[in-house]
Amino acid sequence: MRAGMSKMKAWVLHDIGDLRLETVDEPELQEKEVLVKVKAAGICGSDIPRIYQNGAYSHPLIPGHEFSGVVVKTGDYADASWQGQRVGVFPLIPCKTCLPCRRKQYEMCQNYSYLGSRRDGGFAEYAAVPEENLIRLPDQVTFEEAAMLEPMAVAVHAMRRISAKESDRIAICGLGTIGLLLFMFLREAGMREIYVFGNKEYQKQTLIRLGLDEEYYCDVRVNDADRWIMERTKGTGVDVFFECVGKNATLIQALDQTTSAGRVMLVGNPFGDMSLEKSVYWKILRKQLTVMGTWNSSFTHENTDDWHYVLSRLEEKGVLPAELITHRYPLEQLEQGFGIMRDKTEDYVKIMGQY
């Protein structure tokens, strides 16, 4: 520790499975960075393999990329008007020089850094954040809601890229946080014929609470998913299929259940290698399917980006993401949330740290 530096508590990942709550130095600000006092931080599903299975790009690392807070200090050449502002944080730090960056497609940056996975993030009392990665929060938006801006924007990015319309018949397979948020934003945007596939009772109950008619829920544990969707779409399948699992079986399901000239949006991070039999590949060709991938979300500081879309819906109370928060822990007890997600000891959707 550097002499004279202020200290803070943080969860520090030293190696795979070696996560410790420690007292460490507060971050030292670089040019155009600010110090954010973290007020809320959500645990992402990707944090669990990072902590317990795969490790990070380098150690030691403070994980956590879904967080919000208040700016308490500004570094050299940073805009002093950020001081005292309530902020959300876009975690991807683009290089600003590659071709996607020059097109303002920062989510596709070829040389990015990332808060919480490639550099220290938000499972701490304070985090250093480039001012370019901040978004001001309206008074109506809570810190918990702002800590969910990142997964909400990921869901919105998928929805907007596939150009879902009110007249579309839509399917969602995979009901983790992103799948549930997708349902929430599709409903808010006016879509009504949304079929969802799940395998847990609490997922079903959550969706019903969010407005889903029970007849649109398929429990894949007791139903043949192909037969179920074809019965409800008169044998044609859906126009848009969101695959939010990342497994071969659900990718094949998406291709089978999407109608001719339909669109498949691949959202789920892959669990392992993906492969298609020739007969399945033929379906893409003969049905002239559009198969599209999505990654992260758009954040350009313009009102048209995904983050501002989400903020506008939060301001209008068009979506209520706090309904998905099932557990809340103070910073010192956040490891309990990691354990629940790793061991699946309890039903959960979003586990939130409150600082």
C-alpha cells in the first residue's frame, strides 16, 4: 500500500476462487478520470465463472461491472462539473482508434478495456471511471435502477437490432436477467404476442407478475417445445426468436421454430463450442432466415443510444427493473450473493449490493 493514500474496502480476486474482502488503497485517478463512490452494484452471471472458474485477465482484480454512484473527485483534465453528480457507468472502455470506434460503434471496439474484468470495477467502496463512461442520472432514477442500466441496455440493444415490431410473434428462450429484461422492454414497446420458454417455477411467477398471460409460458420440463409453439402459431412458428441461453440445443430450437424469412437474435454467451448438422444448416438457407448476433450495447452520449433509451423508460416508469431484484446485501456480505449464484442454493434473478 502506498503511504498516505486513503483506504477503502473492496472484494479483490487474487486467483481463481481466491476472492477476499480487503482494505486497499483508493484508486489513483489518471487524466480525465473521476472517483465514483459506489452506491449500488449488481452481480452479473458472467461474474461467477470469472471468480470461480476462469479467472480474470490479470490478478489481483476488483470485479463488478454493473454499478452506479456519486462522483466525489475529479482527476486532471476531467470536467469539474461531474463533482457531486449521481451517475451510471458504461463499463466498456473503447480505444477510440479502431474502425468500429471511429464509427462510434464502441461496443465492437477491437482493443477495449473493461471495468470489472480487465481493470478494477465496482465491488468496492470507490471506483476510478473515465469521465467518458459516465451518464448523469435523472432524479427519478434510483441507484439500484442505475446499477441495472448495463443489463437493461444489453436487452434493448438486442431488441432494437432485430427491429422487433408490434405485429411480430416473438419467442424468448432463456430467462436469466437478460431474458426477463427483454420481455419487460418488449412489452413496454407494445409487443403482446410473446412466447417464453423456461424451466423454473419462479421464472414463470416472475413473468406473470410482469404481465405475461400464463398460456404464453412453456415449461420445457413438461412440454415438447416444438409442438407447443407450433400449436400456438398454427404451424408457422414465430417471426422473431431471441436465443438467450447459448447452447447448441436452444440454437437448433430457434432455427426450427422461426418461420420462413424470420429473424433469430443470438443473445446468450456460449457455454462451449457450437456446431450445426447439415440438416439444420439447410433450414437457415431454405427458410431464408436472418441470424444475427448482439454484443453489449451502444453508448455514444447521444439521445439515440441504448443507454439513453433505457433512461427515458426509467424516467417515465415504463419499466420497473427493481422488481427483478431478489436479494440485497451490504458490501461486506456480498460473498453470500456470489455463493447463491454459484451453488444455485436459492431462486434468484438479480442480486444487488447496496453500499
